[in-house]
Amino acid sequence: MLQYKNHSEKLAKIQSKEISLIENVQIFLDNIELKKDLNAFNFVFDDALAQANIIENKIFNGTAGKLAGMVIAIKDVIAIKDKPLTCSSKILENFSSVYTATAVQKLIDEDAIIIGKTNCDEFAMGSSNENSAFGKVLNPVDKSRVPGGSSGGSAAAVAANLCDVSLGTDTGGSIRQPASFCGIYGLKPTYGRVSRYGLTAFASSFDSIGPFANNIEDIALVLSVIAGKDQLDSTSKEIEIPNYVEVIDKPSVLKIGIPQEFFGNGLNEEVKIAIQQKIDYLSKNDDIEFINIHLPHNEYSIATYYILTTAEASANLQRYDGVRYGVRDNKQTELDEMYTQTRSKGFGKEVKRRIMLGTYVLSSGYYDAYYTKAQKVRRLIQEDFTNAFQKVDVILTPTSPFTAFKIGEKSSDPLEMYLSDIYTTSANLAGIPGISIPVGNDSSGLPIGMQLLANQFNEEILLQTAKRFNQ
């Protein structure tokens, strides 16, 4: 267990010399080695101790940044200059980044300590972290089970106390679902709230960078640092950033929507009961009102999501051809054959599947039948949320229809695996923020997560509601 409950308390203890930052980082490094069977990290940075020494001195002389001493792990699809950037894929196994992602640079500028790069599903494509060239990640709660994906390494690292906070990415639930499976907090910000510059693209109109933590205060603090307009990312928005740390305790009257479509067939009974108990308990508050709502097009979210994201993946991943960087098959004399063999050997099974699906839906004769139609349905899903947020402040759902499943349980059935994201993909389709918060455990002791959704750029109400729900 850590000696502090959040970063504010940690910083105070460093300032009073109750704990040493250097010793704190060494403990994390020792824990990473001790728990290396979890396979949460692809790379661990030895220079973290040197950074701890520098930052501890800055804390004592009063020149330290907001995140001074916070130890953070970064998903291995986000760039850090002169550090490996593999996306957990063989095709990039020897590649190091030539620049640093804006979100990571903002953390470094506020004196966070980057301890390493975490394992993930290859190119962030997966729901279980079993699709990695570095091997599968184990759930620290139960090592026979998956941690969720694609940001499974980032979630496992936080849950196992291998770092204070981690960054993951969320294209269709890849922060929220692992947070649920590992019993921690995980936030997907509004699309455009956090710069994607330096994030290796999977599906460019869906991808978001966000934090994992064991407490809601650190989620708020990290978001306040990484949010904001970036001139290097045209999709980031010039919108006022609230002081998330200050507004998190602001009292408010809440109208919370319960979408009936999320509580029907397919939802595990223990998950349903745990969430209903939380609703029943909070219903006693006079300033919280629960309202049944409908999101009628949610049943099409999985199909829409996998048509659009695979199409974008097909376009984005064509750059990995063995010519400019990454692995190359040198046995071939013909250019086309070199492309084919490089990609055949470099990409894993799931990535190949999604590239082929995406190429198919974009192909002549199928573009209108699949891609164009999916874009129209995406608009209908967005309109469902727009209409719902005229009636309620927050929408409450399960994060996942079940708790963490056994390793290998769904690997042979891609469709069953894709249904793991049935409650999370709609937020990415609509571009709205979402957070998973822990609300209990099932009879096997596995964590249960509850999802909160808000209107675009209204992360503060998510943070306020999350803190209130778990007080």
C-alpha cells in the first residue's frame, strides 16, 4: 500500500520530509520488478531516479510544478522523445520516437516523473490486452483474468501500485473498461479536450488520451494539466478549462439519466445489482433525481463503431510498409512483395483482421452500403445524447456487461470479444466524456465499474458526480 491517498497528500509528506521522493520512486521500481509477471510494462526508465533527485530539490526550494513527484506510466502508443514507441507491435519493435507527445510534455513540464511505457493491445486494438507482441497482461486482482484492453498495462500498473497515475487511450472504451476490470478510476475526456499530437493513430476521429488513478482527485489534477488547445493538433478545441481540482467539491443539484437500453438482456446480474444498490442509496438524497431515459440507437453502436474505426485503421496503418521506419522483410527483391511480407510478419492477427475489415468497407461497391450508412447512424447516436442532455446532467450506465473474464475465454470469438465494449463505444461515437468508477465487487471478488457520461466539454460534472458517489 502507498503511504498517501492522493498526490496532494504525497507532496505534503515530501515537503515535511515524512517520505523521500527518491525512496518512493525506488519502491515503485522494486514493485515493478517484483510484479513483473503481470507484464504491465514494456519498458521501465532507469532515469526516473535521477529525475526524482532533481524534482525533490525543486520541491524544497519552492520551484516545483503542479505534479511535482507524481510517478506516471505512459501507454506505449504515446510518443516520448528518444524512448521506444512500439505500440506493442513487432512492426515497430526497434523504433524510438523523435519527439514527445503534447500530453506527456505537459506532464514533464509540471515535474511529473515518467517511469516507463506500459503494455497494451497492439495498436490499441483489443478489449483484453491479449493482442500484444510483448505478451498478455494479467489482472492484478486475479492473475487468471484479463485486465481489460486496450490500455490493460496502464490500468494494471495503477491497480498494482506500480505508479501513482498512468495515461491510456480510449477509442471505444479502452480506458473505461480496463478501469472497471481492475477496480480503479479511468477517464475518457471529450474528443478535442486533450491534444492527440504524439498519439499513434488507430481511428483518428475516435482516439482520446486520458488518465487512470486510484482516486478521483488525481484524475482531476492530471486532466487540468493535459487539457487544452494545441496548435500542433487541429482537432483540439479552444475552450475554457475549468480548475478541475477546485470544482470537484462544488455541490450541485443533479438529474441523472438511467438509459433503459443499458440494463436489459446481456447484463450480468451481479453487475446490475451492484449498480442498482448504488442508485437506491443515492436516491435518498433530495438533491439527486434519477430519471429513466432512452438512447434508442444504442443497439447499433457496436456495428457502427467497428465499421468506422476499422475504416480509419485501414487508412492510418498503411504507413507501416517497411520503407521509412520499423521492421522490414529484406528477403524480398520486389517492392510489392516486401510490403506484403513486412506487414504479414509485423502485424498481429487482430490488427490484420481490422485492416481487412476496414479495407472492405471502404472498397468500391461497399462504401455507401457500409461506411456512408455508418456515418449517418453515428449522427443519430450523437442526436440521442444531445436530446438526453436536455433532460439530465449526467447519464449513468454499467461500464461493462460483466466483470473481468478469464484469459483466453473470448479469444476464439471476435464478435463476443467486441461485445465487451457494448456500453462504452457510444461515447466515442458521440465525442462525449465518460468515466468509470469502482462501485463494488462480485461474489468472486472481481471489481465492478459504473460509467458516468456527460455532455461535451463538461468533464467537471463527471468529476463532481464521481466524487460524490464514492464518498
